[in-house]
Amino acid sequence: MLSKIKKWLLTTWLGRLALMPYRLVMVMQKATPGLIARVRWVVQSREIGIEGYVQEPLSQRELGFVLSVVTGKPVLEIFGYLEEIRNDHEFHDYWRSTITASPLRWSLDAGFAPGRRVQNYVIIRATRPRTVVEAGVRHGHGAALILRALERNACEGFSGHYFGVEDNRQQECLLWQNYPGPRGQLVYDDSVTFLRTWRDDPIDFFMHETHTESEHAIAQLTALKPHLHVGSIIVTPWLLKPFMDFALEDDWHVLGHHDRVSNHWHAGSHNLFLFKKEIQPSAPNN
């Protein structure tokens, strides 16, 4: 019964109206400035959580400098990748049309607003990883950006494989599932169990998008550790103590970046990057 009610709320026009009071209460509880922006979001947006937003230009420029250090690549190259995805209208059309055609169009915004996930696209384009693992796929916003980056890398002679790990077997990862010619696979499993049983190549890039509980983060990092190497990069959208402890114990570098958001009530994500050392220039791997 509860699952039917949830489906009605997320996939119908009446459900969107029914959720407006909840969304209004949600934004009013946030200690962020801009009452008008909050009310405008409740009326104009269809989101329940914070799936997407657009970073302020200066904030994204700052992100470019941070990612230059994380990847060891020139900042102008990083800026180029940010511009590449910003102007990728074919991909924007795919993003928009996929959401618009889905029953979830009543609870997701269709416009291209990648939010914090744009950093994952840039890191993949800059480092040309062989193996990318995203723990927590949800609707597939991040997965679609990852697949686009891997697709462009492959056109330049760098093969890469994506593993998306989602623990909710009922979750419709629509932007992943509808992507043409995906380079990778979606695994419905607990991320800790998945990492403990991993037997393939070392993991070059790992994204933590699951839970904030310390016990879970510690278990995930413990299971991840044997599969990392000097060139690996870890990203999480939360400032969590287990990640700091992990970096301190294993001598990883840590950099953070807090997104500043345009025309939105949300204060933006605080993203944490863990890396060992500057990444050396890659050679084609296919």
C-alpha cells in the first residue's frame, strides 16, 4: 500500500500538488537566505530532494582550480572540460527528453542542471580511468554524466568501464537505463558487499553517494582500500570524519570545494576529494 502511495506521489500531477506543502516545510526549515528563492523553487520545481542545480560561474571556476590540483592537469584543460559539458547540447537534449518521457517527470526537473556531479565528468575526462565505481546511482544523473565522459574518452583512444552500485532494487535509474550504448553495468547490491567481493582491476575513481552514517562510511572505505592505487581518486559530497581519518592514516591528500548555487534556495554541496599524488599523463589503453 505504501509503495503504491509513493508511486502516485512521484509520478502524477496530483501527487506533485499533494507534495507541495511538504516541500514548502522542507525549504523553510533550512537556514539559508532568500525567502523568495525558496518559495519560487516550491512552485516552479518538481524535485523532492536536491537532484540538480547550476553553480555560479565564479564557483565553477574555483572548482576548476581545485580539480587541476586533484588531477594534476593544467587548469586551462580543466576549464575546457567544464565548457565541453556545458555546451554539449546533444547530451542536454538526451537528459531533458529522458526525464520528460518518464512518469518521474512529476518529481524531477528536466532541465540540465548537473550540480556537484559535473566534477565527476571533469575528473574522468582529465584522468582517463579504466575503472569507475559509483556507489549510489538513484535516478542515474551522475551515471549519465560518467557514461558521456567515458564515451568521449573512448573516441580519443582511452577505454573505461563503469560500475554503478545501487542497493534499492526498486529504484528506476532512468538516465542510466536509457543511455544509448552504455559503457559499463548497473549492479543492484550493497556497496560494501560489492567492494568486498570485487576481483577485477584496481579502482581508479570511486564516488561515495550512499549514506552519511559513520559505520557505513568506515565499512565502505575498509572494503575499498585493497582496490586502490597511487593514482586513485575518491569523491564524496559530504564532509565526513571517516574520510578524513582514512586520508590521515594512509597519507592521502584532501581538498574540499563548496558549491555556490545560482537562483536556488539550496546552499550547495560541500565536496571532498581524496587523492594520492598528481596524476601523470595517460597513454591510450584500448
